[in-house]
Amino acid sequence: MLKTNRVAAGLVVVAWLGLGSAGWAQTGATTPAEAARAWTGAHRVELVQQFSEFLSIPNVAADPEGLRRNAAFLIQQLEQRGVAAQLLTLPGSPSVVYGEIQTPGAEHTIVFYAHYDGQPVTASEWQTPPFTPTLKTVDGEQRIYARSAGDDKAAIFAQLTALDALRAAKIPLRANIRFVWEGEEEAGSPHLETILEAHRELVHGDVLLVCDGPVDQSGAQTVVFGARGDTHLEVTVYGPQHGLHSGHYGNWAPNPALELAQLLAGMKDATGRVLIPHFYDGVAPLSAMEKEALQRAPKNDAMLMQAFWLGHVETADGPLLEAINQPSLNINGMSSGQTGAHAANVIPPTATADLDLRLVVGIDWKVQAQRVIDYVRSQGYFVVDTEPTREMLLAHPLVARVVRDEASYNAVRTPMDLPMAQEVIAAVRGARGNVVLLPTMGGSVPLGAMERAAGTRTITVPIANYDDNQHAANENLRLKNLWEGTETMAGLLEMR
Amino acid sequence: MLKTNRVAAGLVVVAWLGLGSAGWAQTGATTPAEAARAWTGAHRVELVQQFSEFLSIPNVAADPEGLRRNAAFLIQQLEQRGVAAQLLTLPGSPSVVYGEIQTPGAEHTIVFYAHYDGQPVTASEWQTPPFTPTLKTVDGEQRIYARSAGDDKAAIFAQLTALDALRAAKIPLRANIRFVWEGEEEAGSPHLETILEAHRELVHGDVLLVCDGPVDQSGAQTVVFGARGDTHLEVTVYGPQHGLHSGHYGNWAPNPALELAQLLAGMKDATGRVLIPHFYDGVAPLSAMEKEALQRAPKNDAMLMQAFWLGHVETADGPLLEAINQPSLNINGMSSGQTGAHAANVIPPTATADLDLRLVVGIDWKVQAQRVIDYVRSQGYFVVDTEPTREMLLAHPLVARVVRDEASYNAVRTPMDLPMAQEVIAAVRGARGNVVLLPTMGGSVPLGAMERAAGTRTITVPIANYDDNQHAANENLRLKNLWEGTETMAGLLEMR
């Protein structure tokens, strides 16, 4: 059962400005979480309007002007709160929005990372337009639908709102705070490290809190100590130089769709085990504390199979929480000729698959990409990385073009027993009570680049609901996650 | 080297009308072929303009109004030549254009079949718009580019032009002539048999000449005694109910693109032999005369591999001319998620392949489709023919939706030694000299439906160049094929 209301974005600016300048009514709260609860409880309608205004600014890589507007909006939000703000820029790349709060007497500096860009949208697949934030009531719970509602504008908005809540409750900050909000995460953060390194003195801290991704599927607040790395390969195989009539030349001219199918089919067995030689070589084992955390974590597999209509799952790497501590190979997309209403009786000239390789600690992305390329070669393909010439195609029975994605990065995992890790766990437990601890997040964040540039370890504190359709059509955020996430952020902002 | 000229279609109507009414200048020719040569040699510019006018009328199934305009245009062309013309109609289907010439004292009736509809177009793939006929000079030869330039408006236009040429040379017809021009061939002719049966007395004849498809790749005039049948299956396999983040759920949630790849991969071996059980069962062997014709036919394989940039071909069924006497399985299209610029880090919800099955004499399309469905089931799939429900997907590890194409038909082959077959061969040889005889055309034409409805056998006489990009973007006709094809049609029109 869905109830739909467009959010009236036109009303937003005045309310938001009002909060930033003179709206600090005291709430009487004594803990950061209470302060957040009191603040969000008193301002729900305005906060949804403000969040909608943020979500209505398009934020895809294909729209650099939209990304610029997002960055300008965030600079304004920081400055309204008295936070020193600036854009960290590099030509040809969306800017990093940087904010800084110097706290007198602080001994520690805590850096909050999030990103304001979103995955590409295919508008036709959305029930409501991706940049027209829309409230719906789903199974009795309110959700807001828009690109980046969950991934990752929610985290930025929760941080800003937690700041307001702490001020309203007159709860002082104890650490120096830095905000690092990226605009190129969904493109693989190709320039983040360069930008951060150029401003090392600004972004250095005692811990970098990565506020991105979903919480555990059980709904409990989660703290994650690492993330898988990510790289991509685009594989194209070749049939006839142009589409040929599949009657006149079928069972004589080779069909690239079939050849691609045969190439891909051999990459995994029926249990999901990747058959590419050396694919699992080098995986760093989990520590005893990490294994224990996994054992304590909720077991959501059966619930998720129901939620996703899955009659089976891959079992080679174990249950979900164990599987994401292994490297993965996925097909994000596959295309050859046309299907459906546009299908024609043609032997298509090419067939293409986009592969997604997730990495874990111990496996370098270039090594893993090369293993796949070596596998393609071992299947009889002449491998090139640019469009093959007529001469190449005539000289080799099988030709594959494999294009590597240079915007790739490796996995990172912070040991849970570091003192700063224990302090973060304590702050989140203080704010939220029951907390799930996970060694690795399945999704990827460029933690390594941040660690190198900021000179510190990262810990990930997500707030979005797991079923937020992240990266897909109809992305959404459960409002309850926004309110609870603000409590979590308040607890972290108030750390020593 | 290409030279491009848009054809000035605005000039067309007057010239064409002029020919139809009072333009019968005598050419002094004594044979049908000489008459055609003299006529087309004297009227090249006007004829190209007239053909362009015909090609500029859109003729795809998605545009019923365009198909109606084509039919009305052809009725007008027939009537201008004094041919009794009418539309044979069935609600919900494009009309058959029917023309009739009664020849006093004639003992035989010859039916000329062709089709005026074309394959769907993806305009973005065309170098010039598909319905803006454009002349280009390619390797010193003029070609006209437009949808259906080769398949199959060329044949209709050659028949009309041959009629004009014979009249200009005062060469009388000797047989009764029927024209049956279909508008639904590219959709699999689902209504042709019904329409023809309802008008059996009109379309009955001693032979039905199917003027469709390309001549042999050597360029020689070809007479073909049958065509493969055709059926399609659309296969969809299912992953998660909606796109899932390939980081968070990769190597746990099953990937439908990979499952489809594995299903398709097992359908053929590396030589192109179809591995689906019983796929070749029942194939009717070729007769001695048919085998001899194949041996005499040009061997074009090496030339075609160069032309199509093919470093290898499927060899299981032998050289091309032997292969097309075997059933085939091809993938016309394959899709899952998105590739290229629109690719996202998603485990796609579905993956789909459109399969094309060509049939030869001895194999019924329903039997062949069932063999593929049985194979899918044997690979562990629960097979449905409508969208599976949540309950189905949860109850079965693997679910495939397989949709059969009811607009399918079987192969047909007319024995070369029938008296009427020998007469057709003689007429074409008389007009063109060297003629290639082939038992089977690789492409499909609904010959069986025509034979049942017209009560006679079919023989196929194509005129288009093999490299006409039939069914694909940038379809074209080599003008030389139009002029020579007109000579062939003149020879056939003048048969006893």
C-alpha cells in the first residue's frame, strides 16, 4: 500500500536559513542522542522539506553543472552554521566540499566523509522522477524516494542536522571536526586522493569516519571496519563487421552473443565459485575478533531471500556476511543486438559485458583485473584494449577487447582493537545501544585513498536502510533511518 | 570512397504517371531481356526517382499507416498499367496488394510474390535516414540506401518496370499473370495463409515465383527451390526482484546475466554444432540433383570471410551452401542491465535472449521449439511462458520464461526436376545466361503457406545483391542488380 505526496520544495529555503541563523531554541537534552531525538521530533516537516531541497538538485556524473550546484548548496549550508567552508578543487573533477570546526582545547580531530554525487539514472525505470523527491508510505513506514536519498545525501544531511541538534541542546563539541564531502564517489573517486593530498593539512585527523552505505539488514546501527575494493572490466567480442541476416548466414557466421556467453559461462560454477585461476589467491584471513563479530551479527540470509524473491543464492563463499569478505565477480550488464520489440533477425556484430570485480584485503585490483584478462586469453582470445582493426579480426579466430577501469581501488580493513576503533564503538553504542560490528562492507568506498591522504585509519558508520534501492531505480530512504542516523551522528560529533 | 546524392523525390510522380498512360515508346527489342535492357538503359534517372518515391514511404510493422500508404501506392501503380488491382484484407493485418493480368488464350498462370514491408529500423544506426533514399557510389558502383531497397521493394519495382519494358517492345505476354505483394512478411506472415485461402480462386496458379532475398554472393542470377522455415523463442531468466547493489550482494545474490550465459553456452559447441538433444533429428536429405547443383554453385566462403571481417566461421554444418541446408540456432539479441556509459554497479533483475531457429524440410517448428524448451528444463529450470510470480521464483532455484513466436513456419523445398521447375530455369537462363541453382535459401519466406493457399509449388527468384545489409542498418541495393533483375523479371513475365 503506497500513499504518495510530492514534497513542497518551494517552502524550503526560508525554514533552513532560519535554523542556521537564529533558530537555536534550547531543547533541554543531556546526551547527544537525546538532543538529536528532541530536535528531529520537533522539526520533522521542515527537515523533510530541507532534505527534499537537497535531493532535488541533480547529482549525476553526466551533469557537471548539477554537481556544482550541489557543492554550492553545501558550502552555503556549512557557512550558515558558522562552519568554515571551502571547495577543494582539481580541474576536470567535481569539487570536494570541505568544512572545518576548530574546538578550543580539543586533543583529537575527527573527519567525517560522505559523498554528494549519485549513480546514473534511467528515468524511465523510476516510478517517480529521480530528482522530484516524493514521500510514500510503504508498509506503514514513510520513505522518501529520490536518487541519493540513501546513497549518500542522507549521511550529509544527518551530519548537518546533528550539528543543529547539539547546538540547540547547548551540548559543546569536544574534538575538532572536519567534513569531507566528495562529488565523484560513484565514478570510482578517480581524483579524491590527489585532491586530499594537496590539502593534507586540512584533512588530517585521528580517525576518518566514512558515513556511506546501508546499515545491517536487521535495521540495527552498524559500524564497519572496512570495505571491499572495486574494479571493472568491459569485455567485447566480435562477430561480423556489420549485422548479418541470421537466415542467410546463421550456422556459418559466428555469433558474438553466443561466444560471449561461452566466455562468461566458464568464469563461475553453479555454486558461485569463480573458476578464473588464482582468483582467490592472497585473501587476508580475518582475525579472531573479526570472526567473533561476524558470529554475533544477525543472520539475515533467509529474510533477504524472501525480500528479493530469490529461490536460491550462491553458496561458494558461505552466508552473506562471510561472502562479502571474499572477492567477487559480477556481470553488471550484458548486451548484443536488440531484444524484445526491437529484436531483428540479425547476427549481431558485437557482444559486450560489463564486469564488476570486488576486492578484499590482500588482492590488488590490477592483479585481479589481469587474472581475468589472462583467463580470456586462455580461452583462445586475442586480447586488445582498443577497437580491433580488420587485419586483427581476420588474423585471429577470436578477438576480445578488454577495457580496464583506471578509477579502481583496493580494499581496506581497520583492526577493531585499535584504541580509536574502540572509542568509535563506544560513542555509537552510547547513542544507539545495540550495534552490529562488521569487518567489511560489501560495497566499496575509496578508503585506501582517504587513509593515505588523511594519514589515518577509516571506520565506516552508515545510516541508510538496506532496502534503499541504492544504485538502482526508485532509490529511497526510510525516514526512521534519517532520524536514528542523526542520533548516531550526534554521538560521533560529540566524541572526545 | 563514397559520393552521396539525395534523390529528388519531388520530381517523381509526373514521370511515373507519364509512363503509365502514354509513354510506351517502342524499343525495337526482340527478347524480354533485350527489352528490359533497352528500357532501363533509356530511363535510368526517372527509374531511380520512381524507386526512391516508393522507398520513401515508411514500411515497418510499428507504423500501420505507413504500410497502408505503401499498399495504396502499389494499387495506383498497377492500375496505371491497366492491371486489375485490389487489396486483399483481413482486419488487424496489413493488406495484400493483388494484381491480375488475364492473357487471352493463356494455358498457364504465373503468380509473382514479393513483399512491401521492411524490418524494424534503429534510425541512429543509419548513416543516412532509412526512409530518405540516398545514392552513394561505393567502389565505383552506384547503390541506393533505404530500408527495403533490397528486401524486398526491389523485386516489386523490377516487376513493374519489366512490365513497362515488355509493353514498350510490344512483346506480348503468353501466360496469365498474378501479383501477390504482402505487407507482413517481416513479422513472419502470420495472416498470409488466411488471406490467400480466402481468395484461393484469385491466387491459384501453375507456379508461384517468390521474388525475395539476395542472389548468390558471386553476383550471378540465382534460382532457389526452397527456403528455411523460421521460429523464435524469447528466453528470460530471473535474479533478484529489483536491481541489487553488486558490492553489497555480489557473490551471494545470483546473477541472471551469468545464468543466462551458462544456459546459452551449452547450446552449441565451438564448431557451431547445436548440442540440444534431437536438434537435427528428421532432416530430409538432399536429392542427387540437389547435391549436384550445390557442387556446381560458386564457393564464396573465403571471399565472404574477408568481406565480413571474419577470422573464423562455424564449421559443424560444412561450407555456407551446405550449412543452410541444416537447421540453425542463433542469438539475435541478448540483454541484461546496461553496458557502456549507462552501466551501473547492479546485479540486474533479469537477463533476456532472443533466439532465432531456422528450420529445414523434415523439422516442424513446434517440434524444434519444444526441443529447446526441453533443453532449458533439462538444465534445471522451471519453465513458464508468462511473467513468473513471487511464489514461483521463491519455490524454484532457477526459473526461465520462454515465449514462443506463433508467427512461425516450416521450410519448403520444390524438386528441381518438376516440369514447371525446368521451365522456370529455362526462362531465367534465357534472360541471364549463367544461373546458379540452389536447393535452399538461408533466409525464410512463408513458402508453405503460399503453397497451401495457392495450390501450387514455389520457386524463388531473388534479385538483390547479397551485401545489401538486409535486416540491418544501411540497407541498400546495387543499381546494377535492379537493372539485371528487371531483365530476369521480363523473362519470367513472358513465360508460356
